[in-house]
Amino acid sequence: MLIQEQSRPGRPATAQAPLEMADVSDLPAGLRRQSRAALPEVSELQAVRHYTRLSQQNFAIDTNFYPLGSCTMKYNPRACNSLASLPGFLARHPAAPESHSQGIMACLHELQDMLKIVTGMHAVSLAPAAGAQGELAGVMMIRAYHDARGDHDRREILVPDAAHGTNPASAIMAGFTVREIPTGSNGDVDIAALRDAVGPHTAGIMLTNPSTVGVFDRNIQAIAETVHEAGGLLYYDGANLNAILGKVRPGDMGFDVIHMNLHKTFSTPHGGGGPGAGPVGVSKRLEPYLPVPLVVKDGDAYHWQVEQDRPESIGRMTAFGGNMGILLRAYIYARLLGAEGMRRVSEYATLNANYLLARLKEAGFTAAYPERRASHEFIVTLKKEAKEYGTNAMDFAKRLLDYGFHAPTTYFPLLVPECLLVEPTETEPKEALDGFVDAMTKIRAEAQENPDTLKQAPYSLPVRRLDDVRAARQLDLAWKPAQAED
Amino acid sequence: MPFIPHTESDVAEMLAVIGADSIDDLFDEIPRELRAKGLDGIPAGLSEMEVSRLMQSRARADGQPLCFIGAGAYEHHIPAAVWQITTRGEFYSAYTPYQAEASQGTLQVLYEFQSMMTALTGMDVSNASLYDGASALAEAVLMAVRANRKSKSKRVLMPRNLHPSYRRTCKGLVGNQGIELVEVDFERETGKTPVAALEAAAADGECAAVVLPQPNFFGALEDVDAVTDWAHQRNMLVIGVVNPVALALLTPPGDWGETGADIACGEGQPLGMPLASGGPYLGFLTCKQDFVRQLPGRIAGKTLDADGKVGYTLTLQAREQHIRRSKATSNICTNQGLLVTAATIHMAILGAEGLERVAAACHANTRRLTALLCEIPGVEPLFDGPVFHEQALRLPAPTADVLSALAAHDILGGFDLGAEYPELDPALLVCATEMRTEEDMIIFRDKLANALRGARGEGRGNTA
């Protein structure tokens, strides 16, 4: 039942608001609301019980193994939340003067520096609010760079067909056209196709490495050379930074600009769909274009750099400089880990992925790229199972939920049929991985015996399989008071 | 090893299964010459106790000054239950509800949020959040240009009395798509944007939409009915930029003029989010039913499961980047889910009456503060006419000096208007939410009076 359906007129939670209704009779009647909004009228207990119960209808990292490929669902340390929520941090107004901001600015400045070091980039801005906004900032900087050189014909961004959908969408938002580059059968970018594609219109390429097919592109140096020689820049999508943290640095691979997803690699919460944080790092030639604000240090004092200090900046991405509370959490995580802890992240994420892949292969599942090492994630294709039992990847995904596992990413990347993209992360113990293999094996046996067992799944969740077509055709996107009388 | 559970024997067993000799072997596809030499400059890890000590000292350094700044971020009381429930691990550590059956908690929260936002704004549909108010405005502008079937224009009227950071953000985010934001000046006496000024700006060429803040950056209340009807007569769409707490008192955009605004967006921070240096907050975006397929971002919809039971799922995903790629309505993926959860619980607990009491208290406090500050010689309202939440004041001394003097007493005395609007200098934008007491305001008045007496030149520092 919705909270709105529990509402009874005249049952407000009075103690939570000012006890008196202040006089507002000076406001002109013509500008006043005629009747109150249809918000719920419930007691605090009703609200607390309702939302506590709703929370219990979620799978979450705190309750379930969540091997959602490309999302890096690792443990979110509790200390990061409680320390970022200290009163001094929560109470700070975004327009507070520097005299009342030195504490948080120290954290942000050190975070900028640490991100520079782990990415091998020349400078970092923390401003973008999420990965996709970091991508947008990145391609906007590429555009600003070419424009500043009078190179106005470079309006095409190359994107491998395996890329996250945000890559082409971000390029379009920055005013580029998009050209897709195919992936070779071994999972690496098709270098010959890339060589054919580059030219005087090439603004740059957006690349994820390791890619979304879960392998490290061995030709990265050749790709960098090809694009640079053609006059384009290299953009690194940092969605998979967890795989290489402390091992390889995008700056050393030749990238000019990178965004990082702190809600992945730096373990800030995913929150049911955000907030994220998507800092960008750049090589020296792109530094002038970084989005504002930045924090600089002068002696012992920290200062903001804003639009007037950085006239060539692409500007600001949000009104107040980004998801500061998330940046604090990432900073705390980085301090807990230190250099050694960061290296271990990629080592154990890669160990877990390769172990899980080996066990699944042993159990008879098909790796999409069997000859390749897994990075921090890998793809299993259920093409064979689909053919033999008539059960698709989504059926496996839904049945996994019954076994208490969040499903891997399904049907992405689009180029591998019936795929599951599996990312276990470094914080899962071996037992969880073994449990996942057991569940997959049992589910395949069920498919063999009676495919309907999978097709009807899930059975044990708050709802059975949902009708997505109905949701889109008979649009119902908001409760309306009239419905209450139905 | 922080957060990594592996024992030595786990590692040995796992490597044996993989058929590798060492963890390092797992990186053997990465060209040798690319391997990082080290992470020089990253400090060694700390214990949780040590990090706690560090963060407490950093948080203390920023203090807890008495805040009279509004300017787009407002300090409100947040019921204790809001964040205790929001930070439950089941909400905090879940992700975008791609597997709907395992995410009914989050999905129902999104649906309830969408319902509450449509109720508050009087609009038909809402998405499930964008990053913040300013980026929501940018998406609203892009959406309006796409959605306006009567005009092919890519010009949008942008009043100067809209939040300066919103204008800058919006310009940066939409500029690369050939959209022109036409600045419209405000009336010097009232701080409002009269229809005549819009008419003059639109005379240079066809426009697709007009941005209409209520209240505007100065707190002044615009003649929203007149502007909305004027825009519609000229085939422009109306994009309302509104404060959700103010909507407890003011006409919702869905009721502006004859047929209502077409799109309404804004900053959701006043609905249960702490100031927190500017984020994470949440941007909301609502519109008329006709434009639902032009909305960017996630949308939750109601549906039925295989047994006919009601459930919720992400819907209209053909608008989104993971399906449509370069043809999506926006590149947004991760949004502000956790803040949506907080806002939904906040609205559920306060209800419409609670929200109205908050809004009324803010309004009364800002009026009281204005009266107190205007007791000081030379301090007076900058504009005539009704305001909500904010008051623009003329000062008899340089604003930056006055603010520095107040900050030395741990008082954040407002927003320096002259820094953004040189023609208004010296001027101050102040705000007193329901959190400020009579005593707080009297302290402010007395310190401001002192500061004005002693105002002397000190440099103007940047704010983020």
C-alpha cells in the first residue's frame, strides 16, 4: 500500500514542524495556493513503519551478493557515512566564506591530489555530480580544446560498440556526432576499423579499459597512437577503474581526459540510483578547461578557484560545485585504504573475477572470451542454454533472485547474445562466490528439467515477474487523489 | 587488509583453480611497460580511529556559524526519522532498480516521490530526480526546445533575476547544442521581470520557451499568471523554477495562468537535505502529460506482476541512454536516488500542513529579520513588493567588508548581491528560515550595526 493510501485527513505529525502557523496574510491572495497539496497525512510511526518495510523489499550490498557488472557493488564502509555526516560538514552552507571552509577544503584538495596520483593525470576537478556528468565534462573539454585551436571541423567522437550508453549520449550533449567502432572477436577494439575511421573530423575517442566485455585492451598503445596522430584526443571512461587501481594509470596509457565513478571505485553508496560523483582528470593541455570550482592551496590556506579565476573553464556542472558529501566519503575511504589498500582493491577484485569465471567454466558455463583473462568482471553467454532449454539470460537472472543473489547485468554489452556481465568485487569472500556457482548450476539443472521453473521466476520475492509492457502502455506514473475513491 | 576478506589459504586455493601462480599473473595481458611503478604521494592507510580523529578536527575547523544565507540552499529542520531510515543499508547500499522484483522498496519510493512532486507542483508527471536544481533547469530547457511543436526556435528567454549559478550552469550545459539563452533584465524598482521586458527581448526573434522563477533570486514574487498567459499566446512553453517549500504557500506552476506552466523544475534540497556544502541535493523535473516522452532520467511506473498483484518498475526506458544511446533524451544514468528517499520520507512525515507551517515560519522570520535590520540607519529594502524567503537589502557600506566582519563573529550575514549584480552594489540578500530564533536575529542586527560602524576595507574572498 502506498503511503498516500494510508493518509487520513487531520492526522499530521505536528511535532516535526513549527507548532504554530505563522501569519502570512501579507502575501497577495492572487499568488497564494488555493488548496493544500495532496501529501500524505500520517503519524511518524506510520511513516517509519512504512519506509522500514519498504527498505526490506530491496536487495542491497548489505543484505545480498550483488554481482552487477560494471557497477562495482562493493562494501560501503559505515565509517565513511558517519564521518561525512559530522555536524560541521552537514551544517556548512555552500556560500560560506573560505574562513569557515578550511576543513572541508583540505579534504577536497587532498582528494584532488590522490586522484591525480592514481590516474596519472596532471590535474583533477571534483565538480561533476556523477559518471555521466563527468563524461559530459570530459567531451566538453575536448571540444573547448579543439575550438581554442581554431580546429572547428573536429566534430566526431568515436565510440566502441561495447561502450556504456552514456558515452554516445554524452558526446551528443556536447554537440558532437558519434561514430561506432566495432569490437574484434577477441574482445579488443578492431584496430583496422579504427584506422579507417580516424581523420580530420575526429575530435577524440571514448574508451573504457578494461572494456565492458571484461578484458584489458592489449592494443591500447596502438589505439592511443592512431587517434593522437589523427589529431584526436583520448577519453578514458573510468567506470572500470576498480580493475586497475594502482596497477596501470590512464595517464600512462596516453589518455588526455578521464572521469572516475567514486560510487564505484571509491566505495561511496549507490543509494538506489545515486548520488554519484564523477571527478575528471586531464593532461596538461586540457587543464585550462576543467570545470569549476577547484581547490588550490597557498601556503597553509585553501582557496576556491571559480569562473573569474579560470576564464577558459567549461564552467560549472551544478549550482554549488558538486556532490560534496560524496566526495568526503570517497576521501575517507581513500585515507582508510592508503596506497597499499588501493593496490589490493584491483588485485583482489581481479582474483575474485578470475576465480568465479574459472569455477563457472568448470561447471560447464560458456565464457564469452574464453581465451582471455578476466579483468574485474567477465561475461558468460547463455546462448547454449537458450538454444537447448529455451530459457534466456533474463530467466536465469530472475531465478537467481530466488536463490538470494542479485542478478548480474543482463543484455549488456549488446554485442554478446544472452549475456550476463558478472562483477564480484574485492569485498566478497570466497564462500559467496562458491554459493553463486552452486546456484547457477542448480538453475541450469532446473532449466533442463522444466524450463518453466525459470520462466515463471521469481517466486519468493515481494512480487512475481512484473509486466513491463503494461507499465509502458498503461502509463501510471503518479498516485492522484481521485484514485482514492476507486 | 581493509575490507578484503581473503585468508592466505583462500588465495592459494583460488589461484590453483584459476591455474595462476600469483595474483600478479592475472595482470599479464597488460603490457609490462604500462604497469604503474607505485603510488608515490598517497599516504599509508589509517585505522578507523585515526581517520575519525582527523575528520573530527576538519569538521570542527568549519565551525557551526549562525547562518543567514539562503541563495538557493536553505537550512531547515529535518525530522530525526528521515536520515535514520534513509541510511538503512537496504536503501543506502542498493543500486538503480534494474531488477524490479528485487527492488520494490526503492521503486515504490520513487513512485511515491513522483506522486508527491506532482501534488506539490500541480503538474501531471515527474521523473525520479536529476542532479540538482541547476542541472534540472538545463534539462528542462533542452526538453522545452525538443517538445515545442509550434516553434522550431532554439532561443529561450532567461531572466537575469534567476539564480546566477543556475544561469551559468545552464549556459554551459546547453550551449553546445546550439541553444541561445536570451538574458532579460529585471525592473529596478521591483526586482521582477515584467511582461514588457520579456516582450522587448522576444521582439528580436522567435523563442521556444521562457524560464520563470517563483520566487526569483531576490525573493521577489513574479506575476506568474500574466507571464504564463503572455508566453502561451506567443507559442512559447513556460518553464517554472520553484522552491518546493514555497509551494506549500504559493500557487503551484500547474495552476499558473489559464493553462498552467508546461514544465516545472527546481532544487529539492529544502525537502530534508542538510546544507552539506552544496550537495548531494536533488533536482526535480515535472511536466504536463503531453511531454512525458521528452522527460530525461528515470521514471517509475505502476504495473502488475504475473499473479495480478500491484508492483512498480522503471518505465519508458526507450528514452534513456542505456537503450537509445546517442538518441536518448539525456546522458543521465545515476541520479540522486538516496536523496529522493530522504525527500519522500520528509514529505510523508511533514504532510502538506507541516510543510505549510515551515514555509509560513520562514516567511514570517524573513519579514521579522527585515524589520530588525532596517532599524539600522542606511539599511533598507532594495525592491518594493511581496517577497518569499529572501530579502534584498541596500547597505550603506561595502558588502564584502561587512560580511568579513560578521564572519569573524561566526555569523554568515547573507549573500553579497553586488558581486553578481554590480549595479546593485552595495547590497545584501538575507534569509531567515524557521531555524532562526528572535534571539539569533537580534544578535545579527546588533553585530551588523557594529560592522557597519566599523566597516573598513578587507579583501573579498571567493566562495565555491
